[in-house]
Amino acid sequence: MERSPAELLCLPKLPQGEPPKAISDADLERLLTTALQAKLPREYALLRLLAETGCRLGGLLGLKPEDIELEHQRGWVREKGKRTRRVAFGQQTKIALQAWLIERPCYLKGGSKRNKNCQRDDDQLFLGRQGNLTESGVHRLLQELAIKAGVEGRFNPHSFRHGLARRLLEHDADIGTVSRILGHSDITTTHEFYACWTEEELMQRHQRYGGVLDE
């Protein structure tokens, strides 16, 4: 072939000017509070793990109990191409995971009923009503919580990943650190798709970081 067919393909446009895709801090707090008050240990642990690790949905569903090291407050997720990376979480998420692991062996509908004689062969960390929790199960879980919590903004699984990136950047983490935490192989991905700000936020950051010279 004298010419590659790939030369005729157009590269996808980058998401310039689009609003941030992160769940807001207020909506995240609403979801966490709702799950906690409703005494749903599975939902509460899942929310905290998504929010603090920024793991992708596939990585979350691939977790097994043995992938979580509670003592060291870390875990190992397998994501794109079965790559394994280490993720960290805080003390409150450790407590939430401990509470869920107590319920997990005999988890039934609603996540709060117990049956001392039940036996499960499911191997995932998070279980659903009929077995291992599925992608559709996570989306349904989040949808139900969002309705109860009165959330109107973004709350899909990936929005938690974007939310983590924004929190890190807002607390002055450098882009290289954020890229490593998210498990990106190319820092450009972090910059182009996660370091996204509204015009108002850009003005605030401009002033915050010394762009305005006050007399």
C-alpha cells in the first residue's frame, strides 16, 4: 500500500469548553449521608471507595476481598488491559469497608438481613442481589441513592474519578501527582480531560495564584 488508510481518519475532538464531569462535593456528601443514615454498608463503602481511590468501574467490580489491605489502608485494582495499580483510602473508608465485610458473607436483598446458614460462592468484594455486583447493578444503586438524596448533578461512576482529580488539584497537587494517582500512562490525558474548570473557576484560580496584582 502506498498510503496508510489511517491518514484518512480524523482524530476525536478534545472536550474544550465542556463543563467539568466531576460529581460536586455537595452531591457526594448527600449520597454519603443518605447511605449512612439508611444503614446501607455496601453502598456506603462503595461510595467512599469510588470517591477516594478514583478507580474505574471495571476496577471496582474486579476487586476481591483479598485485594484490600485494611491495615495499610490500600488496595490493588486491575483495570485497562488487566494492569494492576495500588490505590489508597482513609480511616473512615477503612471503617466502612470493615462494616461491609461483616455483612458480605450473608448478604441478602437490602444489604442488612442476616442468615446464619447462608453460603455464597461469589468472589467479588461487592455483591448484588443475585451474585457478584454488575455494572448495571452499580448504576442502579447510584440512581436509587441519588433520588433519595435529591441529587441533580452528575453521579455516574466515572464522575467520582473526576471528582477526586478536582479535589487533588484544588488542594494544590501537581498534575504529575494526580496523573500517577489516577493511573494514567500519559500525563496529557490528565491535563486534557481532568484538569477542567469553568470560566468562573478559572477567574477564581487566577486571583488565588497571584494573577491579580493588588496595590
